[in-house]
Amino acid sequence: MKRTLALVFLCASMAFAAPKSMDVYFIDTEGGQATLFVSPTGQSMLIDTGWPGFESRDARRIAAAAQAAGVKQIDYLVITHYHTDHVGGVPQLAALLPIKHFVDHGTSFEHGPAEDKLYQAYTNVRTTGQHIEVKPGDTIPVSGLKVRVLTAAGNLIAGNGKPNPLCAGTPMREVDPTENARSVGTLITYGKFRMVDMGDLTWNKEYELVCPENRIGTVDVYLTTHHGMNMSGPAAIVHALHPRVAIMNNGAKKGGTPEAWKAVHSSPGLKDMWQLHTSVAGGTENNVEEQLIANPSAEGDAGNYIKLSAHEDGTFTVTNSRNNVSRTY
């Protein structure tokens, strides 16, 4: 009897001591963004909410991922910028899940009937929680994680880093006056694990972050900027970040352009690239192997997500919810 009790106690102690993970759900919003982080303490942070409409499709997909993660509320909702595919789903999501804190870069830089209506719909919901306006260098206080703001409202973090030899060969683009260039970009750290999410930040701002010196350093996981569109994601930033794994949050017919895909896929040290969708524009040459694609069909997909579980020692596992294919890094 004593041996049995001792064994039960030992097993319970081992279970209690088992290291917890940070879980990340890359939710399919058909070319928008919705990325759910669940800290080892159980707090949640959602970056963007996908599109409005479609019978609350994106809000329901976020709620389903939250249920799978055991999340009953969104503790911190980070809105990277005020475009429909990122902020449009806020009212529908708020009808399904409580949202405690709303994090953004402040007032919208785009104006017009449609733009003002979109921004007003968001701010109407924002009044139901606490508002946090962030600037570069701030941290978003998610328990158990370090979430550092790298970019906001067109401004960038200060600081120096290692010289970036790719800068000289990178041409600049026309200045982007849109909300994309004002995206809230974040570096998410859990122990030794580092991941970057830059929203829809565009070419020139990304260049400034790592040129002439890389202010971010290296990361383990790179979420493709701007859904893998060719107006973002120059090799100067992707290769400087030197990710082990990249996740492309593209849609079938949005993002995943060959130029951006090649810049990521050719990054030195990249072990794998995972995609939310097969890219129609990518064709056979510029898509990863099908088992690493959550939604391989261009029509009528099931909204499968990609899940990442990271540990303090820097190891992490990526799983395709469609086929349960997993790889550990």
C-alpha cells in the first residue's frame, strides 16, 4: 500500500513539474491574420481578427481555436493596423468572446467613408475594455511571456545591432503612406524561444529595422510579413532574422507571391516553411510540400490551422491540424 501511494505521489509530482509550453495557433482567415498566443500561465494574446462578414466565419474560427486551447477570453487583443482583413472581425469576435485589453498604435492614418466606418466599428467595441496605445520599445504585459513592440505608427525601436551585409544590395521602394507601414510589429519571447510578427509592415520600414544594422537579432520563427506579398519581406530582413522555421499566413489567392516565397525559402538555416494555404500564384515551384500546408485546396477549405508549441529551452513543435503532421525543432 505504501509503495502504491509513493508511486502515485511520484507520478503526480512529475506531472506537476512537467514544463509548460507557449502555444500559438495560426488561424486561417483566408488571407487575413489572426494569431492566437496562449502563455504558459494561461493568458491569451490574439494578434488581429481577420475579416468581417462571411457569417462570422473568421470570428468562429478564432473561437474554435480558443476553445481547443482552453481559452475563455482574450486577455490582450493586438490590432496591427486598421485594414479590413486585420481589424474587421473585431465586432463579431466580441460577440463570441470577452476581450479585456485592446492594444493598437493609436488613431488611424487612413480616412474616407469606408476607412472611417471601419475604424469607428473597432473603437466602438474598444470602449468595452481597456485601451493600450503602444509605441516602439513598449512591452505588452502578457503573463509568462515577453512581448516587445518593435514598430508602431510608422516608428521603429532604437538601438544598435550587428551590421547587415544584405543592405547594400536591397533597393528601396516608393514611400508607403498607408496603414500597412504603421503596423504594430512585435517580438515574442518565451525563454530562449523568439518569434517575430510584423503585421503588414512594408518594404522600406522592414529595411530600416535591419539596415544598416540589425536591431532585432535572430529569431526561431518568422511569420511572413503581409501574408507573403511581394511589397514586403525583402531578403535583407528575412535572412538577417535567420529563422529556423517560417509560417506563411497566406490565402489561396492572396499572398504567397513567388518573389516573397523565394526570399523566405532561400533563407540560410531555414529548416522548414509551413503554409496556411496552397498559393495559386506560386504554382508547383513556389509552394512547400503538401503535408506542410494546412489548406491545400484553392476552393472550399475547412479552415484548418497550424499550431506551434514552444518551450523555454528554445525547442518547439509545429503541427498541421489537417493531417496531424508534426515536426520538432
